[in-house]
Amino acid sequence: MADISQQLREQVLQARSSGEKLNIVGGGSKAFIGREPNPKARILDMSGHTGIVDYHPVELVMTVRAGTPLSDIEAALAEQGQALHFESPHFGSGSTIGGTLACNLSGPSRPWAGSVRDQVLGIRLLNGKGEHLRFGGEVMKNVAGYDVSRLQAGALGTLGAITEISLKVMPRHAASLTLVQDMAMDEVLHYMNSRTAEPKPITAACWVDGKVYLRLSGAKSAVEATAQKWSGNVMEQGDAFWRSVQDMQHEFFSDKDAPLWRFSVGSTATNPALDGDWFIDWAGAQRWYRGTAELSDMEPLARAAGGQVSLFRGGDRSGEVMHSQPNALKMIQRRMKASFDPDGIFNPGRLYSWL
């Protein structure tokens, strides 16, 4: 455990006075997300800012420094029979909670358990003026007005350096099993959405390589009763399968250099007509596509499906990789950037070229 917030603050103040830019880096496991980092910027290394600051198992609240590895947090929670239900992906042993929030990364349970953004109660943040600010708290009633804490989710560090996060945690499920069966892609969206509409303990639903996987988690009696009612075979290595999906270690994601597109769309929307391989997750709300394409060609397909698309990994990252924004939202985002980081110190151009 180490609190290096003062050293980090001094580096921000020095960068501001000298006109330098800063690339915020934690464990470095998510460096592929967003546009290419500014090569002229200095590194603001958050990896030494670690440790569990406070943990109240009875209150289901944990406060941690941003550089704390996810593995350390999960181990501490497991000792108390608790977990992070948003199932953040581990892209390596160095994956940190700060990077997880900055990238807004959640795993297979996202539609049912909520995202990392939904579990944030409060943060501490170093802004571009070197001010160490606190937003929110450790209970939901502290969240009023503009929810600055959750605003950091997906901002890729462009609004400041997160130093501390307070999170809701949850008890571990008493039982869990996975049902698997063969199914064509043109049938699976209706099937998964029909299943998720039932009042059953479903916590994950995906399709890949001609098979649909449904995970049931909760009270043992409810899990077993649902498994007997629904079709599909119980998967022996169900936990390992979902861990591979969570950490994007499944074979579908094995080529880390090939373009990987992420569609966030309506769960019942018709799948975009693209030649290539698909991985359908979140009961249809998140769809991964492997194939070479242009963002300008993908965006109309995503809009037609009621959502957005981004080039998540691989491909050319010198141009835009996130779904384009209307002018009104651009104006709001620029104003937010100017408020938190008036000199544009943090992660310039990482989210959008114009931010």
C-alpha cells in the first residue's frame, strides 16, 4: 500500500507550469483502448498509488486507490464472501481499478448487475489545475446534482487523474451453472431476449460459434429449478468459459492485432449485415465483430440498430475510433474538458482528436 497522491499532484503542477502534456498510465493493460497516446506527452504513472483505504463488508462498501490491481481487490472481497458483480475484465496481471473506471469496462453480467459506472459512489480526482478534489461519498445519498464521479466512466482520463474510488460491492452468488446448446445466429436474439424477459436468475447470455450460453446464478433452489425447466446441457467448465469471456481470452478474441469492433445496440435489433465473425454478448446488447472496415461505414449500421460502434482494438488508431458525436454533445464535452482541465494536460486526443 502506498499513497503517492502528493507526488502525483506535484507532477501535474509541473506539467502545467511547463506546458507539457501527460499520458495517464496505471498497469498499462488497457493501452490499446482509444486513439494512440500522444508520443510527446510524459507519463503520469499511477501504478504506485495502491491499497485498500477502507472496507466495510457489512455496509457493502470499499474505498481503494486507483492503482490497486483488480486481483488484490477481488481477493480481499472473496475472503468476506463478496465480489465485484460487474465482472471487470482483466487484460493482464496489472489491470487496475482506476483504468477499469476510466474505460468503463464491465463483463458478462453487465445487463443484470449493472456496470462499473453504476457501482461508483464517490471518487477523488486530480484536475488540470493540480487540485485534489473529492466528489460523491460512500453512500448513494451523497450523489446529488451533477454526478461527477460517474462522469469519469469512459472518459479515458481526459478529465483528470482518478486517485481514489469508493464502490458498492455485493455478496457472491450461492450457486451458478451454465446451459449451452446449438443455435443459429438468426434465431439467437429472439431466444435470448425471451429468456431474459422471464423472472429467472439469469446473469449472462452470449452466442459464439453456433452455440448459445446462458448462465444462471443465485439461490441454489432457483438455479436448479430453472435449469430443469429450460433446454440446454449443463456445461462442466461453465465458470472457466465465462472467465474467458470476461477477460477476452476466448478464442474469438485471440488475434489482438486484427480490427475488433464493438457494437452497443438494442438487444433485439437485427444484426448488421457484415461478412465476418460475430460474438453476441449481453443478450444482444453488445456485439463484437472481427473484420476490416471504415468507421464511417460502420456508424450508419450501428445507428440503424439503435446504438453506437467503436474500433475497440487493433486496426488504424491514428484516426477516430469512437462513434462520432453530434455538435451539441461536442460542445458539452469541450466545456467539461475546459472546466476540469483548462490547459488540456491530460490524455490529449485519446478519446477524440478534438478533445
